[in-house]
Amino acid sequence: MKFEELKINENTLKALISLGFTEPTDIQAKCIPEIVAGKDLVGQSSTGSGKTAAFGIPIIEKIQAGHGIQALIVTPTRELCVQVNDSIKSFAKFHPLRVVSVFGGVGIGPQIDCLRKADIVVGTPGRLLDHLERRTINLSKVKILVIDEADKMFEMGFIEDVERIVKNLPQQRQTLLFSATISGSIHQLIKKYLNNPVNVKAQIHVDKSLLKQKYFVVKNREKFSLLVYLIRKHPEKFSLVFCATRAVVDIVSKNLEDNGINAQAIHGGLSQNKRMFALDLLKREKISVLVATDVAARGLDIRNVSHVYNYDVPKTSDDYTHRIGRTARAGSGGDAITLLSEKDYDNFNQVLSDKNIVIHKEELPQFEPVKFFRPEMERRPFGGQGRGRGGFGGGRGSGSSRNRHSGSGLERKGPRFGSR
């Protein structure tokens, strides 16, 4: 199918062609006609499926410039807010529409000025509520509401804010909800706010035949040295490293840079300027490694990822699937690599409780130990990583200790995953 077959506006089509888009993705082909027809819709898709265009294109088709805010898109994170805003602007570049993003961490004054002439608003819940309380945003003419990444809204505790925002919208409107997973709580939200919605489930855009899923069993104090070794094996490739917490993201990112790897951190604890700087470097392909938490990376359009590293194992199979969905796209191969130390066993067993997930155990390679410093311990350069001090990430010679990390020594500790 071609975009022409969806019978979209010539100006929109012209913008898509200029962006290099010729064929709609699965979710775009399914959603665009339904949304243009005015139906409420629930879209289930993972990041990278093209859902922003799936709702952005029909929104552009359905609203008129200069008639007030007619479309509101609510996103859970600032990064996703900026990205959705930029994408819709690019789709609408041959239309006289004003697309405005509102999010926290920056001055509210310029946003107030822009909102006066906005046709489409993309915003985070907290900042949208700020504008509502200040009466600097008028939502009385909203015809289309999009709740994006609904599962993350719940996970981050924003759903009550979203419901407060919805109460300020006209009851007669079209409501679209997108989510990677549809839980019982989301079903209740759908039942409450959507009217006989069409349900669309997009195919996963990860080519499993091209995706290699594997794990290495490694001592915690040697985990960072192994990560450096693996990244250095493919210096020309782009890698995404997932960590469990903001603190670990900062530590891993800084140590990668100290070891000559062009890495950048992104998480919710950074200032807005630093987060935007990281996204700009990513967009301009000025970094080779992005180190992130799940929340910060959610919804980001990160292309050409060849390797996904689970530096910390996620807690659920859904989170694991979401992470590895960043690679092996558009006919390209990809590797999803989990670095498994003893503290990760419980989470790993949870991931493997999904029988559709098969991760192969790899033999630990020979690799050199590298220095690993925690910022608060830089003046104490000796000691293992596992004890929370600076030192060599490889401890006492990682390569030579390979046999101690696999086989019978591991089985005696009782993890259920074995060598799956």
C-alpha cells in the first residue's frame, strides 16, 4: 500500500514524500482511515511502529488553522512531547497550522504566548495542568484528544492528572488512546472515556529472524569491563544501554566516556537543557552510545540501533520486549545482549516466564579489565565494583576467570533459567 491510497491531502502527501515516507506502516494503514472517519480508537503498538504518524496525519487532515486549539496530545515525558511535536510539525510543514509543545523544566512565559495562536498542542500532564490553573490555555474547542503511551502514564502516576485534563474538554470529541500494553486499568480508562472504539493492534516491527538474543553470565564487578569490550567490538555501530536507575545511568555513561567511548546519558533527573542536548546529539548522530532508563527512552524515535544492552535486567517480560524492539528493524540485523550478574537472577527469571522469549547463553569471552570509578569514590581507586568503590571493572582478571562464571558454579546458586 502507498500513502496515496489513503486519500490524504496533497500537502500532507508532499510533506511525507519530502521526508522519505512512501509506504505506511502497519499501524498507519490501519489507523488513518478510522481516525479520518471520526471513530474513537485504541491502538496497541510498540515504539518504532510509526504511531505518531498514525494519529498525526489524520489530525492534520481534520482541523482548520486559526480556529483555536482543536487537537490535544498528552504524553508522559518531556522527551516524547518534544519528539511528537517535531514529527507533527514536519508532517504539517505545507499546512498553515501552528503546533505547540508545553512541558515542564522550562519557562512558562513563551508557552503562554504560543498557546494564544495554537491549533495543535502536545503536552505533558503537569504542565498542561499548570496552564489550566493559570487559565492560559483554552481547551473548549478541542475536537480530538490523544492519550499517548497510556501504560507509561499509569506507571509514572500521571493518570489522575490526565483525567483532570479530560474533564476540561468538550464531551463531544474524538478520543484516541495508544499504548504498548493494555492492562486492566487501561481497559477501565477506555471504558470511561472512549465511545465504541475501534481496536487496532499493530504487528511488532522487529524481524525475529534478524534479531539475536543472548546473555552472558558475569560477576557484577566485571560487568562494566564486559560492556566496554562488547561495544568496542563494533565501534561503527550505534548502541543503546539500559540501566535500572538514574544513578547507574550517570555512572555507566561517565565511565564509558572515561574509557574513550562517545556516550551520552538521558534520564528524568537531568535538567531540561541537558535532556534536549542529549536528544540533539542523538538526532545529529554525534554519539555512538546512549545510556538510558526505560522511562527516558520510552517513545524516543531512535533509529539504526544495532545493539541493545541490558546492563541491568528489566523486571518484566513486557519491558524486555520493549527494549529489544529498538533493534532489528527495516531489514537490518540486531543484537539484544543481557549482562547477567547474580543480582539480576530474579528479574531474568521473570522475563523468561514468557515462553515466547528465548535468550541463548553465550560463553564469556576473554576481555581486559578496565577502570571503573563511582563519582563519589574517585579518590579511592582500589576495590571491586561490586563493593561500591572505584577500581578495575574487571576485578582480578576477567578473562581468566571465565569458567567460574558459567556451568556448575552458577547452578549451585539455584537460578531457574539454566542455559536457555
